[in-house]
Amino acid sequence: MSDLEVFRAETRAWLEENCPAEVRGPIKSEAEMIWGGRDAVFATPGHKLWLERMGARGWTAPEWPAEYGGGGLSREEAKVLASELRRIKAQPALNSFGVWMLGPALLAFGSEEQKKRFLPEIVRGEIRWCQGYSEPGAGSDLASIQTKAEDRGDHWIVNGQKIWTSYADKADWIFCLVRTDPDAPKHLGISFVLFDMRTPGVTTRPITLISGKSPFCETFFDDVRVEKENLVGTLNRGWDVAKHLLAHERTMIGAMGEVAGGRPVGQVALDAVGAAEDGRLDDPMLRARIADLEIDQAAFRLAMERVGDQVKAKQAHPAIASMLKYYGSELNKRRHELLMAAGGADALEWESERSRGGSAARDWLRTKANSIEGGTSEVQLNIIAKHLLQLPGA
Amino acid sequence: MPLILTEEQTMLQEAADGFLNDNAPIAHFRALRDSHDADGVSRDLWRAFGEMGFAGVIIPEAHGGLGLGAVEAGVIAESLGRTLTPSPFMGSAILSAKVLTDGGSEAQQTWLPKIAAGEAILALAVDEGAKHAPSRINARAERAGNGFKLNGAKGFVLDGHVADALIVAAKADEGTTLFLVDPKAAGVEIERTIMVDGHNAARITLSDVAVDADAVIGEVGGGEALLDAALTLGRACAASSLTGAGDQAFKVTLEYLRTRKQFGKLIGEFQALQHRAAHLFTELELSRAAALGALQAIDAGRDDAALAASIAKAKAGRVAELAVQEAVQMHGGVGMTDEFDVGLFMKRVRVLNELLGDAGFHAERLAQAQGF
């Protein structure tokens, strides 16, 4: 047996032993998603156990170095782990902006002390992070943020407002872009800082979306004290950190349709519409659209895998994340349009027991943000045109 | 297996690109087309393919080939897509060579070394109607004497007009069976059909064509499995060719966007065109990933290799179709001229799309595989 086969056998055995029954099978409701944090809420004891076991092994961040609590796996081992998790239909042990976004930025830009302090608790899901990027006047033009940090010697005093802060009301800490030099050109006066959401002066207000849910908040900073040791990277060079992190955020959003898993659209449609005598979905036009989607979905899954392999082999352009973000978010929107079409009138139920509180419709509406958050599709296309295609004036 | 080419595969890619750019660039295709060449394909170039090892890429070393895998075959197919080179590669080196390699009969001793050397051209005759439908073969093989009598009509047979031997799929009582047929045998009529892309195919009529029992490749009734494997490989390689053709049309178009001026600006400065180019770039990356994914699945012997090839063929077909349409549209009027190459890509992609099943055919296969 090759090393990889040995690893697969061991992984399979460990998962068999340690993956609780409650976390096997598609996620049935948002409550089942494990986010961790100081005030973590778990759908079942099995969900709690799953996070603890996977976190202890570092497998919530399989490829991070073991010295910072990560799994220390090679890319090939991580693929094996992912395929074994898929095989038993395990739900993610941790959904975490710490793992998806902040961690990679800390690994690239953080000081040794910051890595030692923050990364292990991210891996174990002990601290839940949120992202302070967008502001009312800084959406697609993110670098024009106005939230200011005034230098007070050993600390800053931060004042301003963020918006679209995902789960700010549930987060323990925030990674935040602040303006530390108001006189510099807009990209050169930004710093990347971390602080506790319990710090006096931080308030959050959830925003109700068209889905009727409030995954985003407005976040206000009123004379918030931020310690200088919590600056990540170089003062006034926070834009570099921000961009690095954005690449990871974009890859994450692009992968949303994949990560969410759920039942194949064709199966959902069969349940709702029924099969014709020959066994095919009894709606040929819908069937054709679903087949086209699944072709694109399969190709996209391979493209994501390929980009990951290119990154590992140092063959990837940093802007390639924009490609995944653009395509993946548009694909996810298409997928949910088809899920709605497949569900028909059943999928329209907004408040009923059998619709699990209107989950089909609410999820469908939520995906409309995918092509806006983390940079709109149009911004991603601009980035591709400029950095990957070198088109003039882009 | 990482979804990127290994160092050796990258070297093969450079060798194939280099060889084709030197010996068979688009000008080579134009010369064959414009001189109304009797064969429409160069035997000298095919021999050179043999010398380079390309013609024997998947043929086992014992039969004079390189004994490499699907990924390597796909690499060469992609290069051929870029240069639009008329070549027996798909018909002989991929489809026929795969059937003969797997079939294991005496025919492989005779023909594999000749294919590998670029000395022989073979053609696989499967399609009968306007659309690819290998599960609905009507050609008949009836037992007669010590062999069979073949009747039927085949179409879209790549290189059928210059083939030194034909491999014909026909229905025997036991099921689909593959026969090695001499194109000069009595009852075989071959009509060269020059296609819209200037490449060749043939219509072949078989009227009471007598073949010996040893003309059967593999087992009587065992044609379906042989065909499946060859078609899977062919489809994945066609996906690579489509990716190559689409990508090359895109590259030419990008260059045009960077140099053509209108309204006092380079047209590549217009956001309307930038966004379309960026979208197309993304689609081409998906196409490439899908093709490589299928080729790797074949080499790994995975159960889902046939499905992966269908996904690749469907995706690459749709993407290349978009690429060539955007190429002509973004070139404007000159894109419609025969002098500019982009129109040639449009025609080639249309043919490659139809070859071995179009995007709809393969989307249907996916739907069936996923049980809806």
C-alpha cells in the first residue's frame, strides 16, 4: 500500500469511530451548521462532539501547520480526507470565517505571536470571527473606507461604521480595515486590525434581507480602543492583507454551492414533478436545464480542484480567485433558480411546517447576495480583465 | 493526482506545439484546402507524426508505440485543435488504436505497429444517421460461409476516404460486433465528404461485403464494450481539441482587442468587451479542467470515466462554441473573411462538436447517470 492508501485506511477507520450519527447526512436546517465561538449553539450533542474531535485533530483546518493547531496534511492527504468525509456524507465540523479567511491571512502576514495566539483557537472553533470590510460609502470601491483609527501611543481609537458584517451579532472578534493615514492615497492609508467585539463602543444591528433573515449587520464603532499589538502586517499596508484575504473569501463564496451540498437538483425535481413512463423527469424542459447545470457544476468542481493544485504547485496567479468567485456564485444562483422551478408551488411556501420555515425560498433569495458579497460579479470580471488578460485600460 | 500536467506531460505539450507550429501551422491546412489536395491530409506529415512518437502515443511499446496514457493523447489532441491540422490522429491513433489494443486479435499485430509508425491510416465507422447514436446501429452482420456478410451505410467516418483499413461496427445476432474491413473489398463504396471545416470524412456503403471470421475484432457480440472504451477516450480527446481550438481563437481575439482601434481607443478598453472576454476566459478554464479530469479518470481506470468524458465533451463543446462566436463577433467584419483565421476555428469547432456526440447527447447521458 502506498502512504496515501495507508492514510486513507486510517482516516476511514478514525471517521467510522468518531463521526457521530447526528452529523451524517445532508444539512436539514441552518441550526445544524456548526459555527463554534464563545457562545456556540449546537443542534445536537453529536454536533458538539464532532467539532471537538475534528478540532482536536486539526482537521477543521487540515492543511494548516500542526504547530498552529492545524492538521499538517499535504494537499493530497487533504483531498483524501475530503473524499472520505464526502463518502460518509459528514456535515462540516466547522463553518468559520477564521478558517476560511483570517487564518490564511495570519499565516501570510501575522507575527509569530499572533499566529500562536489566534490560529489554534480558530482551529478548535473557540472564537468566532467576523469581517469588518464594507462601509455604506465603500461597497465595490472598498478601498475608499472611512472608518478611522487615531493614534494614541500604545493604542488606537476607532470610530466609524461597517455594513454587511456577516454574523457580527454572533461574533466574538472582528478583523477590520481602518484608515490610519487619512492623507495618503486611498490604498496606502489602510491598516488591518483585530479586536474583541465586547470592547466598549462596539454595537451591531442586524439587517433584514429579502429572505426574511438577518445574516448581515450594521456595525458601529464609537471610540473603540484597539491595542497596537493587534495590527496585522505593516502599518498603512493593510490593503495587501485585505487583498490576500479577499482571495480566500472569494474562493470560499465561489465554493458555497459545493460546500452546501444538499440533494442533487434532479432528485429534488423527481420528488416534486414525478417521472414519466421511461423513468425520465416528467418535465423535459426542466430536465434539460438541470442537466446543463450539472455539467457546469461538475466542470466547476474540477476547476476549483485544479486551481487548488495550481496554488500548491505555485503555478497560480493570485487573481484566479476572482474566476472562482465569479463563476461559482453565478452557478449557485442558477442552481437555486432551478431548485425553485423544480419545487414548484411547494417551494413557495414561506411559513409552514412542511417547508421547514420556507427554507427553499429563503435559501434561493439568500444566493442572490453571492454575486454581490466579496466583490460583485462585475468587479471580478474587471479584475480578470486587468490582471489575467492584461486588457488595455482595465 | 493533481489536476495539472506533470513535468513530462508539459514537455510533451511543448514538443507537440513546437512540432505543429513548425510543420503544420494553419498555413498547412490552407494549402491542402486551397490546392484541392486529393487526400486532404498529408501522408508525409502522418509519417513525421510516427517518427515523433505522436501516432503511437497510446499504443503499447510491444507494438511499437509509446505506451502512454489518455492524458498524453489529450495533450496532442489539444495541440491539433490549436493548429487546425488535418490529421488521422483521432481516427487512427485514438479510436482505431484503442479498439485494436483492447480487442487483442491478430489484427493488432498487423496494424498497431503501422499506425504507430504513421504508415497506416485506419478509420472507425460507427455513425449512421445525422447524429451520433452508437446504441442504435443498423448495419447488419449475417453469418455466411466461414465468415460474415456485411450490409449497411455509415457516415461521418473520419479519414474513411484514405483509410488503409476500416473498422466497421455492425449488429450480428449476438450483438454489436467490430469487423476489420478492406476498403477495396467488393461491395464497399466510399464517398469522400469534405466537411464545412475543410477536413475530411466519408460516407461508406456496405453491400453484401464478405469478411472472414478472423475479421472480427475481439468477440462476436463483444463490440459494445470495445466501442465504449474507444468512444470514451475519443470524447475526452475531442474535448481537449475543442479546448485547444476555443483557447486559440480566444488568444487571437485578445490580441485583436489589444491592437484594434475605434473611436480613438483600443477596443479592449471597452468594458462591454472586457467583461465578455473575462467570462470566456473563465469558461475556458472550466473546459480545460473538465477535459483533464476526464483524461485522468480514464488513466486511473475509474468507474465514472465514461461519465467524466461526457461531462468534458459537453462542457468543452459549449465553451468552444461560445469562444468562436465571440471571436468572430469581436473581430467584426474581418472576422467574416476567409483571410482571417477566426472563421476557420468556428467551422472546426462545429465539426468537433458534432463528432462523437454533441453537448446535448452528453448532457442526456449525465441525466441518465444521475437517475433523472
